[in-house]
Amino acid sequence: MDNHYHLIIETKEKPLHKIMQKVNNTYSKNYDKRHKRRDHVFGGRYKSILVNDDKYLYSLLRYIHENPVRAKMHRNMADYGWSSDQFYRNNIKKQVYIDKILNMFSDNRKIALNEYKKFMDQKEVLQKPKDFYEAGSVIGDEDQKNDDRCAGCPDKETLDGILRRVVRSEEVFQLIKTGSSQRVLSDDKISYVKAAAEQGYTFKEIGNNIAISAVAANKMVQGR
């Protein structure tokens, strides 16, 4: 954007503050040299949130990609040259690590690209980052900051186990498992998706188990 930028970063060995220090310092030096100036480029410390929940990761990515459209800089997010959206849409594996998020949609890259485009092109109001900040610095289950597979922790319930537990009957279970799209099954599917998401399953895993897409599962858990 004109006066700020957004990044989605998965940290590993190097802590976030070290990464941001490097990014901002490098940019500031190049900016000052290019414009022959000496002054602060960024006003204040960066803001950050820890995302532990797939549904917020999806929404946060789309919010970032929609920024130029909301700011009336472009009519379509794909037209903004400084956005990573073009890398996802066109399966470009340079500069931006696209595999993690696309693989959350589907292991089949053609399907994943199609689902990504469908999700990004939806017309609906998204939760704003400021709402995330006001809710706290962690989005999702704070317990996930610790290793979910710690010694002595119980194994996660299987997806079929969750489905059987939340649906009304074995008949409903079998209908959902066979991919039935009957409207009367909607409440059972929503209950299943929410329960599975709470146990840490990805939307791709949840959807694959009942023959729906990751995008469809995401919309269910958000009540859309």
C-alpha cells in the first residue's frame, strides 16, 4: 500500500523481531539512498498477531489481498502489482512461498488454484485486522502455542469419530460420508466442521473426509 505493508510470515529458527528488523532496515536504507534523505521511514514498531486457526489465516490473506480494492486503487485485487495474489493465482513459485496455503485447499494443484480463486473472489465483509488486535495478540487456540503432541497428551479424535459423535444418526453419518448434498444435512455438517476445527484439523482434511472443498468447510465454520 502507499503508507504501509502487510506480511504473512511463518517463523522457524529466526524470531519475528529479527526478521522485521532486517526487512525494515534494508528498505529504509535503500529508500533514503534513492531519495537522498536521512530520516525515519517507518513511524513506530510493527504490529503482529499469532494465527493459530486456519479460518483466520484464510480470511487474513484475503483481507490483505483486498486492500487495494477497498482503498479504490484498483477494481480487482489481481491488478495490483505489489500483491502476492498474482503469485497464488498464477502458481508462481518465486519470492512468495505459495505451497503452504494452496496445499490447505487441495493436494491437487489445479483444484487448489481454482478453490483459491473462488475464495478470493467472494463478495462479503471480512473481519478487519484491528478487530483481531483488539481481541488479543493470538488468534485461535492459545494452547496451540505449546506442542499439541506433547508427552501424555491424548491423541486427537478421528474425523469419522467426530462425525459420528455430532450427527443425529448412523443414517445421517452414511449420507454425509457418501457426499450427499441434501439441505437437511447442513446443520450436521456444520457441527462436524466446527468440532473438527476445534481439534486442530485443517479445512482440507475436514473437507476431504466428507467430500467437500476446504473453502466450503471454511464457510461453514464461519457461519456463512
